[in-house]
Amino acid sequence: MNIDTQRAVDRLLGVPLCALLSIVEWLRPRRAPAPPRAILVVLLSEAGGTACAQPMLRALRSRYPQATLYMMVFERNRSFAELLGLVGAGEIVTVPDASLWAFMSGSWRALRRLRAARIDTVIDCELFARVSALYSYFSGARVRVGFYRYTQEGLYRGSFINRRVLYNPYSHIALQFLALAAAIDSGTTPPDKETTLPERLELTPVEFDAATVSAARERLHADFPALRERRLVLVNASGGLLPIRAWPLDYFKELAATLVSDGFAVAIVGVLGDREVGQSIVKYCASPYCVDLTGYTATIRDLMLIFHRAALLISNDGGPVHFAALTPLPILAFFGPETPLLYGPLSPRAICLFRRLPCAPCLSAYNHRRSPCDGDNQCLKQVSVAEALSAARRLLAEGAQA
């Protein structure tokens, strides 16, 4: 199901359903909530958002050790949710999104499972769609935590959220997820006035045993022998579901070719659908030290194992920068339509390149991630190859000294 279909369904069905449920909730009798025993966290967005939720999930584990913690994710993100290790495999509830029919039937099955689990508290981490708010209501939970627009012009999600957290466009999304967790027991309006959030967050690394890392490295070297000889730079040139987030492909080609001439190996990573992008960069470099790994990593786990072999990841804004933040790998990321202040990787080894144009960032919770840009994303085009190369060389030099 493509993103425009998702937006259309969300608008045409989501608005009236949220309004109807708000009326129903207004008529229902109020009951004092009991301490949470079954907490559901809804994280349907890109898997990178799930990585940013790690501090919140850890906080919930610490604050409510007696409660069973569940996660609701899209089916394609299940393996990553398992990799985080904060929720048991049996407590991960998935929804398919390959087609509208699969989504509708899968939602019905997921809600039946949630009702059977007797969920009493839901934390809805979504900003860009209303379906997660509907899930939170139909789960049967009496305590429903989520972002609420108050006096802002943000997305209408009904008034049945009863722990209404103010969306803060000046605070990193990981900190806002922490605020959602704190809102469960808060009695202020808006919630969390008694909470002081940390100045900085770092993610707890996802660790693999040495044998697993070694096996992944040997497999990579067996399939691409030239990579044995040089330090490896990974490049993710795809814009994913939002192509406007992509640094120009010609810039990536020039950057990759220069790094190869500097004595590094370069591997293009991505899903199978990014194969055309990967092959075009490899063709431009025309070197055995530049290889196409798009589609090579079947899961996020496979990708993260390759991160342990690499010296640097260079990537557009998206999931890979957040996965890399869970490993020791240095990161160079390009931002423009979205801001690193809200969505930058939580890693001390990251550099984010961002142009502060009057229109940047243009994707937000207030416009359903629909940019007014005509496709000429100058916020990224004005980040030169020379600037990116300078930052990459700096990170590579720091890594060599570590």
C-alpha cells in the first residue's frame, strides 16, 4: 500500500471515526485507573522511529516491572522489534501493510489479540496517521496516551486520548517518546510538568556475539573478495518512501568514486527496490572496490552485522542512520526536508549535514509529511560533495585513531 493510499484512507475514514469515538467516550462513565498491568506501545512508523523509542521502552520496563509490555508494529518491522530485545517475541503484535485488504484483515486479527491480552494502557507514538489512535481505542485500554494538538493546528485525532501529551516541535522525538511514558501517571495539564527530560540521549547498543559478527564478515568477504583489502564505507543513497529526502544521486556517485580513489572500499546498501540506484553508483565508479549490496541484507539484523565490519555509514535521513546508532559505526547523514533536531541519529559519532533554508524543514506533524516543494530540494542540493567529503574524511580519520 503506497503512502498516498495510506493518506487517503486515513483522511476519509480516520476523521469521522475519531469524531464518532470521541462522542462515545464522552458518554461513557469514568473509572479510576489501576496500576498498569499490560502496556501496549504502538510504533507503526518507519523502523528508525522504533530505534528512537528504545529509551522510552527501557523507562517503561524500569517504572512498571510488574507490567507485561507489548509492541504493535508493521509486519515488515517485526525482526527489528525482536532485535531490540525489550519485548518478548510473543508480545509483538504485527499488522501487514502490503495492500489495503491485508491491512484491514490484519488489523482485525491484531485487535482481537489485543482484546484477549486485556491491554489496560496504550502509548500511541504516532504523529502522521489516525489509525494508531483507533487501535488505541479499540484495544479496550482505559488509559490512552498520545500526542494531542491542544491549540496547535496539528492532525485531528479525536478527543478520546485521556493522557494528552503536547507535541513539541523543538524537542527530539526520542525525548518526546519519554514524555509519553511519563504521562501515564501524570496529573498535570498538559501532562509531564513534573518531569525534567535529559539534555542528551544515547542509545544502548544492540550487541552481537563475536562469532556471529565474524561469520557475517567472512560471508561478506567470500561474496565480495575485494572488500578484504580496504576499510569499508557503506552508502545508503535511497530516499525510501519519501524521495524528497534524498541527496542527489550524482553527488553520491562523485563521493563514492573519490572515496575509492582515497583507498577505501565502498558498498551501496539498501533494499532490493534500490538496486537501480546501487548499480548506477557501481557503474560510475567502475572499480572492484565499489560493490552493490542492495538486497544483500535480507533483514535489519543482517545490515547491522555488516555495520560491525564498516568504518563509516553515509546515508540519507531514514532507518539506516538510526540502526547504525545502535552500533559503534560512525554516521554521516543528510537532512533537509526533516530536521536533525527532531530526527537526528542518537550517536556521539554522527555528523548531520543540514541547510537552514527558509523553507527547511518542510515535513512535519502539521502537514502530514506532505511537502510543498516542487521536487527541487535545494536544502539537500546545496550540501556540496566537497562538504560531505570533508566530513566523511574527518569521521574516518577519527575512527582510525580510536
